[in-house]
Amino acid sequence: MKFRIGHGYDVHALAEGLRLVLGGVEIAHTKGCVAHSDGDVLLHAICDALLGAAALGDIGKHFPDTSAEFKGIDSRLLFERVVALLAENGYKIGNIDSTIAMQRPKLRPHIDTMRKAIATCVGIDVDCVSVKATTTEHLGFEGEELGVSATAVVLIYKD
């Protein structure tokens, strides 16, 4: 087997009155992500990790924020396209480990729903998807509730 590891990171500013979508799940909150797409930082970080592991560039290369085609797009569609691209190149996804950093809202009640949504999009067992959430103890842009960030590490392989 040929194994590869990828790392992804994404960040978006938060603003009042926008939708908050994380891991393909809409979460009730007063603020949402400022973005060209739906701003799902978690799926964007995972996409970058997958693309990087396969040496296929990054999310901006495949889905530029200058393209009207991707304006307001559901990030699950982008995610599914990335998964299909990996499959076209002979890769399977072993596991995904990710972390979201934001002060509020508390994400623990949504973690299992996010894991299931991600596993469904990828076509792997939910026990192969880890989503963690952390605050930054009121430090930095996440702690000041100005933005949200996400990181992801993935393992992909060819048989």
C-alpha cells in the first residue's frame, strides 16, 4: 500500500446575520462566516488536507473565489468533488482528524452530526472521522469571536 498524509487549514471572519455552517451542518448562532461559498471552514480544511496529500494543489486552485460558479455554493458539493478527484487518481481515504477553534457557540452538541455528515460525503465509516472543537480561552481572533479556524489531517492510500 502507498500511504500519504495531508494537512489543511482554513479561516473565515465572522459577521452578524450570516449562516454558520460547519462540517456540513448548519448551527444556530448570531454570527456566520464571511465567505464566497457557504464558508464551511471545517470542510475547506479537510478538502485542502485531501488535495495536499494527493499533491493535487489546494481548494483555491480547484474552486477559485473569483468564480461566479462557486458563489454561495454548499461546501458539501466541493467536498464531494474533491473526494471524486481523489478516487479518479486511485486514492482512498483512511481517516480524517480535525479541529475547529471558536469561542462560541459550544460545538459539542453538534460534533456527532458533523462526523456523520462528513463520513457520508466521503463514504467511510463514522469511526474514521474525528471532529474536535476548542475555544482559545478568549485569546486571538477566535477567542474575540472575530473569526473561526479549522485544521485537518488526513491519511489517504492506494491499494
